[in-house]
Amino acid sequence: MISLTIDNKPVEVEEGKTILQAAKKVGVDIPTFCWHEKLKILGGCRVCLVEVEKAHKLMIACNTPVTQGMVVWTNTPKVIKAGKGIVEFLLINHPLDCPTCDKGGECDLQEITFKYGTDKSRFVEEKRRYIIDKTSTFDDLRIGPQVIRNQNRCIYCLKCIRFLKEIAGEYDMGAFMRGWRSEINILPAVPISNVYSGNTVEICPVGALTAKSWRYLIRPWTASKVKSICPFCGDGCNLTLWARLNKLYRGTSRRNDKVDEGFICDKGRWGYDVVGHPERIKSPWVKKNGKLVESNWEEAYSLLISKLIEIKEKYGPKALAGFGSERATNEDNYIFQKFFRTILGSNNLDFREKTKKVLPSPALFEYSQVYTMTNSIEGIEKAKTILIFGSDLNSEHPIISLRVRKSVLREENGASLLIANPKKIKFSSMAEKELVYKFGTEGFLINALLKIILDEKLFSSKVSQEQIDMLGKNLEKYPLSKLSEITGIEEEEIKDFSKKIASSESLMVFCGRWISESPQAEAIIRGFNNLLLTTGKWGEKYSGFNLLWENNNSQGALDMGLLPDRLPGFVPVEDEVGRERLEKIWNSSIPRERGLNYNEILLGINAEKIKGLYIMGQDPVESFPDRKYIEDTLKKLDFLVVQDIFLTESAKLADVVLPAASFAEKEGTFTNVERRVQKLCRALAPPGQAKSDWEIICELSTLMGHKQHYTSAFQITEEIAQVSPIYGGIKADRLDDCGIQWPCLNLNDLGTTELLPENFLNKTSQLVPVDFEEVPVDNEYPFILLTGSLAHHSGKLTNKSSNLCSIVPEGFCQINPQDAEKLNLKTGEEVLVESPKGKIKIKVKMDEYVNPGTVFIPLNFMEIKVNVLLDKDKLVDRVRLSKAG
Ligand code: SF4
Ligand code: SF4
Ligand code: FES
């Protein structure tokens, strides 16, 4: 350790730290402009000058390493004079327009001038001006859908472009010209629209970059700042919501180094306007004479209760089912399942609406069945080899992607990046090896990789020969040449990839939506278990299997027991001891048999066994992979209730619609993909008569004669801790800093960063042969249809964000240029996409990242009803394309 003094304050820091870092440690304030903790040091602005005893000149604190016995002064006359000089220089050309600048009140230049600057300027010449429009006073230039530049205010700290280059790997903004003519700009007609663009606005220390959506709407000191969590993807970035007079004005990052390191994607930053959308439902609606009409709580509750009781009495509790939500809080989902189990008496519960074949419910510590991240987001930085399999990680998980990039670009022994996907992704250019397989053949690819590991004896000595022989025998069914033909990948490529995996020191696997939503997901996950076991990676440091759920609280919905066969904490419904323990806590009985899962519930409706369905916070008509089937099915119900923030397509079919609060209007917790439970607070009151989901269910329960005692969501958090051992130590007031990762067994437990129980290998050292279904060829429908999400959108929710729609406004279909040429199609033209199930018209975009013979259509746009093309029973959907007439 190095000892030094700063302004007479003794401080000890590690060798290699700078004076600035040491000063921060003892609370000495040194002004900075170009320095940022997460960026490389530039040392350009010189505002951080300090005096160091025995040094001949002033030193910049941000780039001067500490030395033993160093004596530093930050407030001597020499330092003060230098600081005033720097600020005076910066103000030579900077317009003194604080009253009309959107950054006023949170501007570093304003703050530093006030603290350290001078109130006189000796500069009497005309200021430099970048005139954009001679009729405007402001010289603003819109350089992207959401980013506005005013170059007059730029102090050339280069933080914006350094962030883009160093952290995000984006190059759509740069520094142009030299000397006093230097400017930050985009290339002509190429607006900045990368998914991290909003961070440039936040990182800019002055008003040179401002946000179109919120500029001039509020002054920062007039808004209340509320801690929240992003509701758009499973990464769980921390947000600050800025509200005033019950209106949301902006969302900014709230640094949590365990998750986001202070950077968020544009979806999380600009998507807040969904909350204030004019189409939010503000009161209950009930169906009268076949039409939904606005109503009130009294009428809605009374109808709801009478119908639920009627169905229960007439057909029994099993005739009722509930769909919960991957977007609702843990508290909402917990109360929902408790209501169903204890008051309605039904285990027919699920939330997995997007999947063709739902995964079996997970069991803790049986790795082949743990559907979560076993590693942590922070731990990705230490990975040696990263395998992305079946995921457009850049679009699905923008902030996890930044960690992967950081790991790969690590100065010492950067991680190797391996990718296997049905199409190329943005990370493709960084991959050491990449395989692009035919969609639907991922299981065969895993078996092909395993086959090489066995044939070339690359397996670990930890695995018994007996197990290896058993697995090898199963793999004999397909020769490598056949596996190569099925997957569309050359034999040599498979061999090279396999050898990379086997020779890697450790392996972190990341699977995304093309795995989690595959009808073969369970077998694929077992395949990965085989791969990790045979190569000896399971249990090794920096190894793990990570299933990345797409939505913000998919993990929480699983944990809360929104499943037909698992109670909160993954306790099997049929486990008598576990069930009885819960019955005691709940003071109520729980049905003993497992209920029906999502698809079984739909079958049950068609078989007239399920008569009443309660949907909380999801829209199956838009998201279930067979639109006609789900519409027809929902129409067969005796009674449908939908609780949501908008009058969704599913809600339009309901008998009762209840208005719910959005994430910004309630408190509670979300659990992100790495099992981190995080707290969100309420920034606004819900619109009109809307209420939090848990409040609605509690009121309903009370009216049904089961009085509920909760007065806040965090009381429910406490009950969850009592009920679910893995949440045992999770209390709202422990979540203020950075959240806690489960398992967290008690109040002294800090949580579990890496899910690697000591005795784990004993339990899972079994290799299980897995077989996969071949994808049939269909000459009538020659194209494979691949669907997914775009980086700027989240399901269909962000369709309601005009900010995000200004960046990516409409749906399209990506096809390979070779296919476009054959079909005589050009970018922007309309194509007719037909499947055996239905057809849609959509604009074409040529994209070399899509394989010939494959079509990619994002699922994010209301007007493009992609799910009319999908077949819930097919492994892979196929389509044909023709120029639209
Ligand atoms: S635009 Fe802002 S962040 Fe970028 S160089 Fe100028 S002052 Fe710095
Ligand atoms: S959408 Fe995901 S990556 Fe983007 S800010 Fe929200 S949680 Fe973070
Ligand atoms: S902050 Fe030290 S030189 Fe800019």
C-alpha cells in the first residue's frame, strides 16, 4: 500500500492508483471534466491540476500515480489560479446560455465555474459559433432520433466518443476537424442510433448533447428522483425515474457495478414514455350485450366474484386457470398464485406464453433442470471462454453484451468468444470461431460436438469410462457426415469448434431465446449438461450454464411458483412436507396434485374442462405462437378476466378488464437473469382507478371472505422470504445498494454470486443420452422462419413508446441478398410471407447476417401479426415468399 497525504489528510491506497482516486477515498473534491471512472484516462482538460510537493509543475490528478510519502495540495493559490485559467479558457467559446440550456442545474461546467472559476472574462472577441440555422438562436443539430448536439457548448472532453469506442464498440459518432474547428459529429446522413446512444447524453458534462424526448420539459431540481429497475429485459439495469406532478419525464442510469456499471441501453432510457401513453386503461371495463364498456370497481369485482364462484361450484376448482406475468413484480406473482391455490383451489397456473412446448418446471441444484444463470453478470469479466449459443445476445441482452465485450477485450488474456447461432449477430465480428447452423438443428450440433470430444478422446478424466461408452453408443446413430448435413455445417468446422471447447480452461455458456423457446429446449439443456460434464467444465471456476430469460422478471415468475407443479421456492406441489409447511404459513390448504401447464390449460379450454381464465399482465393473442388457435381458444371460455395496463388484444376478448399499475406506479421487486433480486419504488400514482396487481388480487380475496392484511408490497416480500428458503434473507431494506442474488438463506447471508454448490457434481455427474427430432424439408414452404426481438424493442410493449418508435418505427423481414435477387426483391419493397397457417405482407430488408434459405422477422410490431404464421405444434416454421401484388 502507498501512504500519502492530500490537503493534510493521510490516505493509503494500492500501488498504481492515481491522486484523484486517493482524493476520492478521503472525500477531497478535485474537479474533473474528461475523466470518467469507466473510461481510459485521457488527461485532456487539465482542470484537475494539483500541487505535489517537490514537483516542478502542477500535475493532473487524474493521471498521476501516487508514490510513497507523496504530499498533495488541491487548494493552494497556484492550484486555484491554474483552475481559474482552465475554466476561463473553456468559457472563451462556450456560450453563456445556462438559462436556456437543458443541462442547467446538472452541468459540470456550470458547477465547476461556480466553485472554481472566475466571474470575469478577458476575452472580448466574438465567440466561435457553429451555425446550423441562421434563424435560430440555439444552433441545435439533431444527430440521431433522440440525440441533439449543440457544438457551441462542447468542451471537447471526448467522453461521448470514448464511451462509444471503448465501452459500446460503436462508431456512429466521431471527432472531426482539428484545433479550434474540432467538432463532434456523425457521418453525413448516418444518424446515431446505436442501442447505447443515450449514454452519450448522460456522460456529456455540458449541454452539448441533450435528449430530444425530455429537453426543456423539466429542470432537474424540480423533479423527484425515484429508484427503479428497468422493465424491458432480464438484465435488470438500475434506473432513476424523474417525475414531477405525477408525470414521468425521463429515465436515467443509476449505477450498479454488479449489473450495469452505470450504462443502460436506449430501450431502458427512452422507453419510460410507455407509462404515460394516452391509451392506458384507467377504469375497469365489463362486457355488456357483447360489448366492453367502461365500468367501476364495484361492478367489476361483483361480476368477477360471482362468475368465479359459479364456475368453481358448478365444475370444481380445476375448471379455473390463471396466467401470470414475466413483467409483473415478484409480489404480484406471489399473491396471484397464492390466491389461485388457497382461495380458488387450483394449481392450474403458468406464465410461459411464448413457448411452443413449455419447459418442465425447474428443480434447484439439479443442474440439467436449473433454468437460470449459474454465473453472475460481473463474473463474465473473468471468463476464459464464452460460448453464445442460440442467442442474439446483442439485441436480447444489451448490457450483458457489454460485459462479454469487456471480457473479450480484456488487456490480459481476453476471453475467447465462440458463437453458434441460426444467424450471424453483431458479435460475429469478434468471435474466434462461429458456426451458423440451420434453425431447429441445435440439438444435433451439440451431439456433433460431443461426438468429436468422444471420438478424439478429448473428454475429462473426471468422467467414468462406463458413462463415456454409454454416451458414445448413443452418438453412433448418426455419423459426423450426417450431422454435418443436418446442421448445415462443414465437418471440419464442427471439429475445430469442438476442440476449442475441449481445450478451453473454463467455459461459460450463454443460451438465449432460440433455446429457451425451442420445443426441444429441455433436451438441448440436457445436451449442454453432457457437454459440460464430458469436458470437465462443470464445477470449474468461471464455467457455467446460463439460460438468459428475455423478460425483466421471468426468473422471478419461476421463483414465485407461478407454475402448475412447483410452489414458491421450487417446492414440488406433490412434496407433502414442503406443501404442509406452506399450508401452515398460509393457514390454508393447497391442492395436492400438480395443475395444468400453459399448453394443457389451452387444451383444457378446448376440451371444455377449463371454463374460467384469469390473465394478469400478458397478452397471449399477440404472443402465443399460433394466433388463430389462441383467439379461438379464448373465445370458448365461459369467463375471461384480463388485468393489464392497456386494452390488449386479449383484453378485447375478456368479460372483465381490470386496470393495473405500471412498473413506475408501484413498488416491489424484480429478479433479473442472474438471480439478483432488486427493488423498485413508486414514482407516480397510477392513472385513474388503476391499482397494483397485488392490490387488486388482495381486494378481491377480501371481498371473497379471505381478509388480506398486507398494506405494502414489501410486506409481501417479507412473506416470500418466510415461504421460500432461497429468498430467506431477502428483505426490502437489504436491497437498497445493489440487490441480492439468491440463494440467500438468512439475514446474514450476502447471497450467492456463482451458483456452484460444493456437492453439485455428485448429483449431476450422470450423462444422459439425448435424441432430437429432425426438421422435415418442405418444398412448398422453402424458407425457415426465424423470429426474435430487436435491440430497441421489448415484446410489443415498446410499440407504445413514441421515443423508441422514432428509432425503429416499423416491422420488416430480413432476407439474404442472394434470396432477394432470386425473388427480384429490393429493400423497402413489400413481400407476401405465407405459411400453412396464414399470411402477412411485410417490407423487405436485405441482410447478409441472415443465411440463404432463412427469413428473420422481429416480433415487436403490432401491425405485423407474425404469430398468424406460426404453428404451435411445429418444431420449425416454414414459409414461402413472393413479391406482394
Ligand atoms: S459533446 Fe459533450 S461529451 Fe462529447 S466531447 Fe463535447 S462536451 Fe465532451
Ligand atoms: S432493456 Fe435491458 S439492457 Fe436495456 S436498460 Fe433495460 S434492463 Fe438494461
Ligand atoms: S479530468 Fe484530469 S485532465 Fe481532465
